[in-house]
Amino acid sequence: MIKKSNKVVLLLSGGLDSAVVLSICKKLGYEVIAITFDYNQRHKVELNCAKWQADNFKCLSHRIFKLDFFGGSSLTDNIDVPKNENIKNIDNGIPNTYVPSRNIIFLSFASGYAEYKNIDKIFLGVNAVDYSGYPDCRKEFIDGFEKLINFSTKKGLCNKKFKIETPLINLKKKDIIQIGFKNGVDFSKTSSCYDPSKEKICRRCDACLLRKKGFDEAGIEDPLWRK
């Protein structure tokens, strides 16, 4: 009998959510092959956080792939990041921090990398509860993409199906933070801010405000807000 692989591919951004997913993978006993994307994002400080988390949780390997992303987003273009004084003022629509097709591109790359490595499971930290309303963070997208790669790859057609794992997708930010705290995640080595300056958070973008709300509700102090 062929022993089933215990390796997984993890999309590790350097953000809070992906760090918590990494901690979950390690708790489950997986050997993690982490991949990170440098797409010239405004919040490039997250790349250093990804490196630190990969090393801290002893990933089997960690590679940063350079992508030449297009504009159209305040994260990749000369467009102002939306700022608010409090979370109640966040617009309900899809914000301009949305990067068109980002998770489609990331998961396409990850599925090809997983097929090359003969790995079945791909983990990522998308969340559809306390998030900015991105269409490519919803369960409908994940389910549809999983079906797509399973009928458009050699691996899928040979009945060695991919499984996209999203353990945080239905959790509130406070629950994600509590899991990470229990699993030993060092939150000072994560990055959430969309518009950081010399590693200082802006405290007013959607990501900063949603993060603060999560920590407040979890009853845990955020080390980044303490600075």
C-alpha cells in the first residue's frame, strides 16, 4: 500500500489569518510547503512576516514568487487606501483594496505547484465573516475553484483530487485570534495594515479596524496596536 502524503501547500501571506492557518496545519501534524507572493503590494512588509512565520513554525520549505500584477487596486496602484475613524464607517461595498482576480491567480499558481509536488491539499486563510467583502474570499468561490482544478489538471483527471482547505472561512475574527493565541502564534510578527509606514500601522484602514475589533472581542491585546 502506498503511504498517503502528509504534505500540504499553504498560501502564506504574512497576515494574521494565514499565520493562524499555518499554526493549525502544524497542530494537525502536516508538513507544510509554504508559498508567498510578492506582487509589489503596498503592504510589502508582510513578506518579512511570512518569512518569520515559516521559520518559526518550521515549514518544510518556503518560497516567495514574484508576480507582475496589474493596477486597479489601492494595494497595487497609485490610489488612496480608504481610511475611517471607526469600524462603523466602513463602506458595505467592495473596497478599492480589492485586487482583481488575486485569489484566482494565487490558487491557480498554488494548484500547479501542488501538482508538481504531488500534493493533494492546499490551505489558505480566506474568511467570509469579518473581512472586507472580497468576492474571492467566499465559500462559493472556493468550491467552484476546487471543481475547476479537478477537471482541468492531469492530477484531477487521474482521480487524485485536490482539496482546498479553508479552516477560517466561517469564523469571526475574534475566534481566529483565539485559535492563534492558543496555538502560539506571535501576532507581533503578522501584518494586516493595508497602508503601513516603516512597519507602523495606519490604524484607520479597514484591515486595521477589523483586526482591532477582533482583538478587543477576543479579550487579547494586539501587540501591533501597543507600538
